[in-house]
Amino acid sequence: MPNRPGTAPTSRRDQVTVTAASTKTPDTPPPPPPATISFEGKFGKNPLEGAGFGAMCRRLPSVLAHTARKAWAVDRAGSVLLLVCQVLTGVAAAVVLASTARAMTHVLGGGTVSERLHGAVPALIMVTLAAGAGRVCSLLSSYADGRITPLLTTEADVALVSAVLRVESSAYGRDGFADQQEAAEIGVTRTRLMVQDAQRFMSALIRMIAAGGVVTALHPLMLPVLLLAVLPAGVGAVLSARVDYRTHFLNLGDRNVRAMMRSWATHSRFGDEIRANGMTGYQIYWYQALSDRIDRRTLEAAPQMLRIQSSTSALGGFFLMCTWATLAGLAVTGRIALPVAATAVVAVQTALAALSQVVINGAALFHTSLYLADMRAFLDLARERAPKRGELTIPERIDEIRIEEAVYHYPGKEDPAVAGVSLTLRRGEILAVVGANGSGKSTLTRLITGIVLADKGRVLWDGVDLADADPDCVWSRTSLVPQNFACWPLRARENITLGQPRTQDDEPVWDAVDAVGMREEIERLPRRLDTLLARELFGGAELSGGQWQRLVCGRALYRQTPLMILDEPTSQMDARGEHAIFTQIKRLAPRCVTIVVTHQLENTRLADRILVMDKGRVVEQGTYDDLVGAGGQFADLVALAKDR
Ligand SMILES: Nc1ncnc2c1ncn2[C@@H]1O[C@H](COP(=O)(O)OP(=O)(O)OP(=O)(O)O)[C@@H](O)[C@H]1O
């Protein structure tokens, strides 16, 4: 039984971790179980819903064609090799069977034993050669698969990462986007099975056609009986694939949130927060509880699988008996000669093995195709969500940024984060934005940089509406120090240039390092600018929180763009660091539009204008002295800051 919020967890493991996590008083409530997340029916559609056996079989040709197209695109020589080997494997199988029939005719025919064996030798040599050739072809097929599959997997992986990086930022907030991304991630890992499944299916199909041809040539009644014998196994494999995929579909949401939590919980950066807040027990309990829930769904599917497999195996066994009985009947009633009957036994065995492989690999291919369909659906979604803006370019120098009645709603939110802001910013001006948490300061900066586009109103850079401008061009003209910045596991140099060097030498990089007072620290690193800034990686080094923040400000100074936005840029810095940053902001100000979002009201003194925001609106604006004198919200905040 799943635990409901507010009820005590019931499993033995839950009880152990609950005790470990909360032993303060008998009244302490138990930790709540992880929230239930349902992917199905809400944001995604299970492609198996309503799909019958026939629909699944009809899907196979398109999956094979898709696989062939993809393989051809990444490795033509490998694809040709694979195809040739497949055909040769089938030819070899047919030659083996035909030669076996000829050998049998001699072995079971008239004459002395020596004469009969002698007569059979050429056919037996043919059997050996054809079997050897078949084996070599099969090895070469595996080699071709080994060449194609890594390329296909990488291609799918890169396509997914690029698609996510290229969507409009607002897409991340859309319901179901993260779940569909998780489903697509599984599609990427399944890509490695795509060629293997297709190759095995095709090779079994070709062997089956060869063996089926020989069996039919021996007696036309044998083929339908044979088909009946393997059909139940095919139905069983497809039904099992459906059950398995359904379980996967139900678990998608939970697996997504578990993966997110896992990466946070096990990242060394957050280790202190977890330990010093006594969260270790809860983290383990939470992870275990969510894993148990996922396992429970998986286990629920096991009896269904057993039922499907046992009933289809029993039916298959019954039909197989019928096959052998038919063969025996044909031989006993003299409708086929004894050597033919003996050949038929070998042919039936081969055809049966090939048929089973066809249905099993066909079901596997179908199964893989479900995951690949998820991946394709996500790539389509990402394509739909890619920026569809104009292609206007922005000049390297900007004199004016104008915001006209801009309104922005986050998806799913009732109230706008920015509710009709109009503003004009000029080159050389420093604007400070202040206001309560959640008043819309960061969202306003996102609108100004065009990271999100206004739902209503416009943002114009020197008269160019950002909705009509090429976003890459806009973002090549911006530098942003975000509130929550990433500490990239890259070398110190790339952490400043972000992989976009301005010159061949390091001079501008060192200038940025000097500007934020980090030279001494970088020179002390084992490989100076070449040091990898990731303590977890061998040879890597780590910076303190404030040093990271200085480096991130160094990035913005390095870029030298006509718009510079700093969102709480000095929140972790010591006084010297803060002083260095604001000195640099003032130095660079004449060349650009500068926006500083801050809660440190003293820092707003350097601004030419201060904007006070409340509930998405600008409620006051002016210089520091004007606003303090006006006795409004800003003056209240300044008074509060001094009242310690
Ligand atoms: N990615 C997001 N998705 C949905 N809502 C968001 C998102 N980011 C912000 N919001 C909401 O938009 C509103 C404005 O947030 P914003 O981050 O702009 O405020 P802020 O003034 O910068 O706050 P703070 O001082 O805490 O940084 C808030 O109500 C917030 O909950």
C-alpha cells in the first residue's frame, strides 16, 4: 500500500529511517512520503493506449526504414556491409538446407554404406562451406553494428542536448516538459539497441524465408503449421513489451524527480547543507521511499508477465506438437519419402528457430521503437519551442533600450511577474533595481535581455523590437551575472571566456582577473589559468563562494558588451571584492547600459537612477537622495536597513 501524506510509512525500511530521521519527541510527525507525480494522462500520451497487435506489426517496417536511414546517415560503408552480410546469411542458410536435403537423399538412398556416404560427400562439403560463410557473415554483421551503434547513440545524445539548449527559456516552465525530456533521455540510451534489434530481426527474417522456402518445397502443408507453432511466442513477446512499457510510462514522473534529487543529494557542493541540517536521514528515507514506489509498480507487472508468458508458451508447445504430428502423419501415410521427411526435420528445426528469432526480435524492435518514438516526440516538441523570432541584427553599439508597457506571466501563474513596466535606459547610465523578494526584478532583466519575450508590450533596442531580432545576435551583445550562477567544471580560463576567447593570448583574461582582484588566487592554482575548476575531478581545484562570484563578475567584464546586467553580483563577497566590482562597473559604465539588481541599498548610491519594484510594477524611481527624501517605499527600506 502506498503511504498517504500524514500517515506513518509502513515498510520495515521506512520505519528504520523514520526513526533515524526524527527521534525528537513521540509527537514529532513522521517525514512525509515523496509527492506523487503522475506523468500519464496529464502531459503525455501513452502510445500503447489502444494499439493492438496488428498496429504493432504494421509499425515494424517504418521502424526498420527509420533505422536504415539513420545508419546510412552516420556510416555508409558500415550500412552496406551490414546489408550485404544479412543477405549472405540468408543465402548461406538456404544453401545449408538444400545441401542437407541432397546429402539425406544419398545417405537414406540405396547402395552400400560406403557408396551412400561417398555420394553424400559433395553435399556435406557444401553444408560445411555454407555454414562457415554464414558464421563469417554473422561476425561481420556484429562488427558493422559495433561501428554504427556508437555513432548513432552519440548523434541522438547530441541532438537531445542541442534541442534542450536551443528551446525558448520559457519552455522549461511548461507542464510536462521535464518529464518528456526524461522519456527522451531513455530513448537515447535505447538507441544503442536500435541497430542490434533491427539487424537480428532482419537476419532471422531472411533465415526464416530461406528455411520456410525449403519446408514449403518439401510439402506445402508444413508452412502454415509451422507459423502456428511460433505465433503464440510472438504475441507473448509483444504483450510483454506492452506491459513493460506501461510500467516505464507510469514510473516516468517519479524517475525524473528521483534523478534530480539524486544529483543534488550526492553533489559535493551541497554536502555541507545536507549534513549540518541533519537532512541525511531524510534524504536516504526519501530516496528509498521513491525507489520503493517505482519498484512496487515494476513488481506489479511481474505476475502479468508470468501469465502472458506461461499461456503463450503452452499454446506454442501445443502447436509445435501439431507440427511434428503433421510431419509424422505425412511420412507414415507415404505422402513424403523418408529422405524428404528427414530433411524436413532439419528444415523444420531451422525454420522454427528462425521464426522464434523473428518474433522475439520483432517484439524487441517494437519495444525499442516505443522509446525512440518518445525521443522523436521530444525533439519535435523542442523544435516547436525553439525561438521563432525575426532575423534583425543589433548593432555593436546601443544608445537606448526602451521598454513599453511590458507584461510577462510565467506559465501556470495567475499574476504577472512583470505587470506593465515602461522604461527608457540610455548608454552610460547605471540603473539600480530594488524591491521585495518576488517583486519581478530578475524577470524584468530577463525581459530586457530577451531571454523571455513580453506577453504584451515591447522591448526595443535602438528601435529594434526583440521579438523581431535574432536571439543569438542579441545575446552576443549582453553580459549577465545571474543570481544563481553555474560553477562550470571547466578550466579557469574558460570560466572567464566561456569558450569564446577574444584574442589568441591571455591578456584580456588576465585583465578581467585583475579587475575582480583574483590574480593572486589564480596564480596560486596548480596550473594557473589551465587549472580545472572542479574539486571532484583529478587535478581539479575549488574556489570559495565569494571567489567564484568574483570570477563570474570577471566574465561579465571580459565580454565588454553594450548591455551589462548584474543580479546580486556581490552577495557572497568581502568588502574588498565588492569595492573592486563597483569600481569596475563605474569604469565601464560610459560604454554601456548597466543594470544592477541588489538588496544592498548602500550599493544603489552609485546608480544614476534607482527603480523600486513592487508586485511587478515600478512604484518609484529617482536618485538615491531623491528617493530617501521622498519618504516612500525606498526611504522605508533604507530606514529598516539602518535599524539594527
Ligand atoms: N522560472 C519561473 N517560473 C515560474 N515563476 C517564476 C519563475 N521565476 C520567477 N517566478 C515568479 O515570478 C515572480 C517574480 O520573480 P522574480 O525572480 O522576478 O523576483 P525578484 O524580484 O527577482 O525576487 P528576488 O529578490 O527574490 O530575487 C515571483 O512570484 C516568482 O515566484
